[in-house]
Amino acid sequence: MMGQDDAAPEGNTSADDAGPLSAGLNSLAAGAYLADEHGVITAVNAPAERLLGRPAVELVGRDSHDLLHRNALGQQVPRTECPIRKAALANRTAQGEDLWFKRDDSSLVPVAWLVTACDEAGGQGVLVLFHQLDDDRPSSVQETFSELERLALLAELTNQLTSTMDIEEALNRLVRLVVPRLADWAVIDLITESAQVWRSAVVHFEDGALTYKEDLVGPMPAVPQESQLPLSRALRGAASALAGPDTYRGDPDSGIAVEQRRLFAATGIQSAVIGPIRGLREVLGALTLGRSTCSNPFTSADLPLLEEITRRAGVALDNARLYERQRKVSETMQRHLLPQLPEVPELAMTVRYESAPDASQVGGDWYDAFVLPDGATALVIGDVVGHDLDAAADMAQLRNMLRAYAYSQQEPPSKIVEWLDQAAMDLAGADMATLVLARLTDLGDVGWELAWTNAGHPPPLLIAQNGMTQYLTDGHGILLGTGTAPSRPNGTMRLPPGATLLLYTDGLIEEPGTSLDDGLDRLSRHAAALVHRPLDAFTDQLLERTRPPANDDDVAILALRLTTRTRAWPARPPGPAQERP
């Protein structure tokens, strides 16, 4: 019985048209089939056809183990553990009551079986006799799972749930691990941060796939303190319990009981176990596992395994919730550290900030824009090394010092950044950082003039109205925090009417496995294609198209657009700045 799917000989479709032993099968009252040395069925009798709900033509020529042999949960028994297969390979007679045969409609038939070796048509084979059991025996998961299988399930559950900090993903993994392995249905009710009960998932295994019943999810009534029904007790942290449609057929004692009656009616669940999902400090929700009419009912022996599952789920969800809280606090802190944009006549500005998807959600990327005493507008984009609270704290100090120097000293950007670099070296635990500081001046009919210095940061991108793009590579120096205190250069140019200037951090262009030039080319191409759109739409779509999906860095963008009033084109050529069509 080695699992080959050999085709049956032509005409050998029943016990009536085969060899002598095959022909004698129909004299038996019990179901019977013959199989060759590979386990391929060669003949069946009429009682077997009736019991299995399959005609002989659908049985003969099929691998008997793959087609029929299941455990109580409908899962295929591993070949190395199948008692019929092991007896056939050992050429011995054996019997038992520990198998279920799969019918044509996918339902399970508990069987008592006997297997013995035989010679048929000159070859070695096996004869399997079986009849249906009146299965009133307990069929708990605890009994049908070996201890090794139970431990393997719990280990896999722990590994899968603790390897994600996303609550929705953790719930999806939980469902995939218990359905259909333990049940036909899984229902998850969660208690939200505001103490509201929310039915988060109702999932059914059908036609070989998980189906999410969206019409059954949503808000639930409040948890009644006096109710003794299973779900209400579980949501208060009480022990796991069995349940079924009869549990909720009486007069409902709460709104939750009404919803449970609706759930059982809509799903056809006939047997369920309901257990609390407990965190370290509070009850987080409840897990319900349900079986339909074609499955064996749950018993009290299943409750310890459910408790183990919900305990591990509770730890994982508790950690995910703590992470989510920290993420929200960190993101709020980050956004409060970032400034509001000033209103400058005839100049449109917008910003975007997106935190790293897999980091601590707070880091050193920042932008700034403010009006100087002489009416010029200061523009800043920067990035402190790191993705943690230290980087955010260093960023806040650098930003504040830069604002103070730029506002109080009427000096070129290069001089301001030189002073900032020297002062930053005295900060406790200061990290290295990159930035661009620009000074944008409205010269009236002459046009807008931009002066900037770049401390190791990706170059600003200028996009003309006609789609021509140009990286501003003048004024480039080394990053801050090296301790060398170099003299820094300036770049200057006049900007064309209607031009868009883009300042950004490296999370927009860096992608693992590709060069920085690839990222710059991608950014310039998309910027040129989108420049005709309004500034907010331009920025949103540029971020969506350009940010590498595999990049786990923060992204900050400061985009501005000049008015289209008549202006003079630059008084001097762009110089060595890089031009890109």
C-alpha cells in the first residue's frame, strides 16, 4: 500500500466481474474491498458502495489510503501511522475501531475494520472488511489527537502568533490553525479598548477553503454581569464551557444571548466550545469553536485543549495591543514634534510623513518651514540616524537649534549649518544626521531665488511645468556629526514660474538590492509624469508610486510650488546641477 495512483484494469469495476475472491465479496454482509500490494483498490462489494456513497467505478483504481482513511476530524491519517497500511505492509491480520472512512459527500463514517493479506489473480494483495459503528463513544479532540500532535499544534500556535505584532494578522493565523483541524467554525469576539464587545471574525471551512462570513461580524451588546450563559461568562473571564443551539433557545437573558441564537441559526453549528481569551491584566475576548451536524460533538475532554489555545492567543494579542498602543503614542509624539507649515503668499506648500512600517514608529526624519525676519522662507529636510526615541529626541534638538540660528542670524545657509554642526557635537549622545537647509526669497518681478546647502542628504528635485526635472547637486557637503567641522558650500539659482520643488528623505528612494541612482531615476520619472496635478495629489501619488515596498525606513516629504505669474527665467545657467528629461 505505497500510495500509487495506478489506473485499474479495464472492466474491473466491481466484485462481480473480477477473480474468484473478488466475486465472493458480494456474499459478505459487511463492506469489503480488495487492494493490490500498492494499496490501489481492485474490487469492492455492494455494501461498501452503499456505505461509502460511491459506485464501484469511482473506487476501483484509486489509492485506498488517500481516498478513504481519515481521523475523526476529517484529516488524512499520516501513512506511517495508518493501522490498515501498517498491517498490510507487515503481511499480518489486524483489526480495530480507530478509523473513519470518507464518503463521497465528504462526511465521515466511523468504522470497525479487519485487514488480512490474500492472493488474488496471482498477485499479493489485502482484503479489508469494515462496517459502520454506532458511534456513541466520546470523540474529543483530546482523544483523537496524540500527545505529540497536541504539543505540535500548541508549538505552532505559539510560534505563529508571537511572530506578528499586527492584531488582525494574529487573528487570521489563529483561525487558520484551528479550522478545520479542530472545528468547522471559528468565532472570535474581542473586547475593545473602550470596553465594547466586537464580533471580529466568523469563519467557516467549506469546499476546501476558509470563508469569512462578513454579515455576522460587527458590534455586540454589552456584557451582562448576571448572565450565566457560556459566551457572557467567557467574556467575563470564566472557564471554558460547552454550548449548542439548545443553550440559547430559552428566553434570552441579554442582547448577547439574542446574537448567539442568531449565530447558531445562521451557521448550523450543533456543538461548540467557548473559552475566554485572557491577557495579563484583563479579558481580551472569547474564542468559539463550532462543529456542524456532520461532525462529532465536542465533549468536556476538549476543554483543556481549548484553554491552552486561548491562553496562548491571549498572550499574543496582549503583546500586539501593547505594541499598537506604543505605536500610536510614538506616532502622535512624532507628529507633534513636526511643525505646522507657514502661509506664504504665492507659494503653495504641503508635507507628508510616513513612519517605518516595521520599526518603532518614531525616528529621526523631519521637515520644517518658517518665515525669516527679512521675509524669506526657510525650508528644511533632515534625517537623524536611527529609528527610536533617542533619534526623535536628537531630531527635536537639532530642529530647535537650527530654527534659532536661522531666525537670529542673517547668514547664508552654509554658515547656519556650520554653527549647527559645531553645536550638535556637544549634545549628549548626539548621532550623525543629514539635512538640506534652503532659503527661498521672493524677488518680485525678478523671480524666486533659492539658496541652499546640503549636509550629506539626497539632493532636492526641481520639476518645471513642462516636466523637465533637475536634481540640485550644488552646495553638497558631508553629513553632520563627523567631528571635522568642515567649511560648507552654498548653491543658488533662480526658479522658473510654476516650478515644483521637492525635498525628501532617503526612505523615498532607497530600496534593498538596488542602487541609489535607480531610486533617483524612479523619483524623477514619476515626478515629471505627475507635475501637472494639484500639489496635494502630486505628493500623495508620488509617495504611493515611488516608495519602495521593501523599504522599512521613515519617509518625510516637503513639496512646494511657485505661482505662475510672469517671472524671469534664471539669470545664470543651472551650472553643474544634474538635468533629467
